[in-house]
Amino acid sequence: MMMKKGNLNFLIIKHKKTNVNVFFDNQEKINVFNAENVQQDLNDIIRVPGTNLNLSLKGIKFIDSSGFKALNRVARIADNYDSSIVLKDIDPDLKELIILVKKFGNLNIRTIR
């Protein structure tokens, strides 16, 4: 669909819901050293309207406060684009930490598997 505004033409593309699976390769932590890069890379994916991002945490043993902040920012951006993020394949000890952060802290990710 084309839309014209003044002298500018806008191409409007409607995206259908998209499932995107993301895995970490040889990473054990999401921390201050890599959280910003993780956030930027996930933001690029989640900004496509209607994206369902399935983020596998297989192999991740630890997430520090910077990592949780990055994931939280991605979740907030996802809401703005009618997208979603699901955490899956979580180590049991890490899952306990995520649930605690979600309950007592600030984590906007709704689905944890």
C-alpha cells in the first residue's frame, strides 16, 4: 500500500506474526561486558511489528543486573511494536533467579518456560 503525504511517498508494509528463535553460541553469561550488544541485537529483531522472539538461554548460567536491564529494555520495546519475547531453555538455578527478579524486581518479560 502506498500513502502520499505532501511530496513524500510512504511505503506501508504489514508484517504477519513472525517467530524468531535466538540462541547464544559459547556464552555462559549475560553481564556488563556483553549486555549492551545483546540488547542492540535483540532490539533489531523485536522492532519488526508482530515478532515473536523465542530467546533460548541454553548454556547461560548467570545474568547480572546489566543483563536483566537489557532484557527488560527489549521487552519494553517489544510492547511498542506489538511483539513479544519468550525466555526458554533456562538452567534451573538461573530460572530461580529470573523468577525472583520478576517477582521482586523489574522484569517485564511475561513468558518464561
